[in-house]
Amino acid sequence: MPSTLPDESDTLAPVQVLDSAVEHETMLFDRRRTTPSAARSFVAEALTRWGRTERLDDIRLCTSELATNAVLHGAPAGGQVLVRVEMQATVLRIEVHDSGNGRPEKREARDTADDGRGLLLVSAVADHWGVEARQGPGKCVWAVFHQSAVPTC
């Protein structure tokens, strides 16, 4: 069941992830309409290089939703969005950092609304997700996906 509780035993805190990270890549993107697509491609390419394409569609969807939120609601005009993908044994973590003050929350969108479902999708697809403060301005919104111990070919 997806969760936003950072202290659950199977949700990795940033220090835990960094201490035992097997693979990780980070990229900065300018705040543009193309950022979600570029972030999706960046994450997919990293996972493909690592042979970790299990749940790739879910991971791409969540990356896109988190990056879209950062562009629309987090990063100020002229700002940047940082995307980090990290693989530790059987846990994959996607992070999207922005310098905005707001804290994203899952909400129910009206049936006729064109938007407002991003975090509902992330909550439904990722194993866990959450928001945490960063040093300096802004926040990190993350999603975690459990994977098998054996990389895909």
C-alpha cells in the first residue's frame, strides 16, 4: 500500500539510501514545459543502462508526474528542477527537487477537472512516496519502487 510516512521500515530515508547506493545519477533541468519529458527519458536511460527496467512504465509515469508538479508549482520562473534516480539492491528511488516553498499533497480532483490527479497516480503506482525538506530552499518529492534482486536483461 502506498504511503507518505517517511518513518516506515521499508521506506528509505535519504541517509539510508546514500549509504548503500549501488547506482545513482542526477541531472539538473531548467524549468520548461519539456522538463517532464526530459526527466522521464533521463530516468529511463539510466535504468536501461543498469539493466533495471522492471516496472519501467510505472517509474516513468511517476517521474513525469513529480517533474510536472515541480515545474508547475515548485520551481520559480528561471529556476531549475533536480532529478535523481538511485538503485539500492532491490529498491529504486526517484527524487525530484525544486526550490518552491509549497508542500504537495494528494487531493481529490473534480470529475470534470483536467488536472489535480498527479499525486493520486503516484500514490497508486509507487510503493511509497513522500516529501521532505532539503538544505536550503525548497523540497524533495520522492517515490520508491521495490524491484527483484536480479537485474533484467
